Amino acid sequence: MTGARLPKKIPAEERRNITVEAVIELAGSSNPDSITTTAIAKHMKLTQGAIFRHFPNKDAIWKAVMNWVASNLMARIDRAARDMTSPKEKIEAMFFAHIAFVADHPGAPRMLFGELQGARQTPAKRLAQTMMKQYIERLCDIISSGKECGELHDDLDAAAAATLFIGTIQGLVMQSLIAGGMEKMRADAPRVFAIYLDGISKARDVEEQGVTLP
């Protein structure tokens, strides 16, 4: 979605998808709270009436945006982890898939943060909360598998480790938003993840490390 004028006759579903992409694009450089339907229409070179033919109100647009973010983010991390054999590999694949998604769609975390921080219990906020719950549950399952196979600490709190995983990514995103670009996130992610993984991984026995005790 580039802001170019759209053809007059395109399917309704495609029009809705293009509207969603326009909002995410705008959110990449604007506070989501400041994005009005007027701004969306202007970005798409349409009238507000054309937008409201496909969405009854702004809440419906925001719900569609959050549904797009949730479905596309979860699909990307699922694809990344699918072919990995070990829990640690899955965790790493999910981490960097999430980082890549945010780098490709910088407006997505702005929309997500905006909804989760909002006081109103909107349909979009409920979708965001559901996505985060599913994400945490998926991580907990993988972390529990890592404990069972001996890759991760036996006494590791799976829920806390999953929360820290999400929080680590959110911290990187916030730092990049403050810096004004995604480059900092991309540069910092490998070093930050290495610290996270070291913290949850089970130390190998000295024999496995090739250390000879006196």
C-alpha cells in the first residue's frame, strides 16, 4: 500500500485489506490515536464515504487491523518454528521471526501497544489480549518441552520465561521507536537474545564441555 490512487472497481474484501494495510502504514510514522478516518481516506486517495461502505465505524477498522496483525504475526512465528527439532531452536526461530515481522511492519507494534494500553475494552483490544494469551501459551509449551528434554533449567518458571521472551522483544521495539528506526532493533536483537537464551538454558556438565577435573 503506497498511497497511490486505487482502481474504482475492486472486490470488497480486497478493499478492506487495503484499508487495513493503509492504517498499519500510517501507524509506522504516526501515533495510532491520531489516525482518523479522514487521514486514512486521504492516504488512500478516497472519500470517507468509500471507507465506510466497507466498515461501519472506526472500531471496526481497528478490529480488522488487529486481526491482521494477530493472524500474520502468529503465522510467521509458526512457520519459523515448524521445521526446528529442538525447543531451543524453536524459541530462537520464533524470536527472530517476530523481530523480522516488526521490521517489515513497524506500524504493527504501535497498533498493538496502543490497544493494550487503552482504557476502553474495544473489540480490537480483546483480539490483542487473545493473541498475547495464545502466544504465551505456545511459548510455555515449548519451554516445558525444553525442560523435559534437558535443554532448559529443570526449575525454570515457564510462564515467567515466556513473559520475559515477549518483554525482551517489546523492549527492543520500544528502543527502536525511540531511536526512530528499526535498524537498532535488528542490530541489538542477536546480542540480546543470546543473553536471554543463556539465562534459561541448562548448563552442560563439565564432562560435556571437555573439562578435565584434577
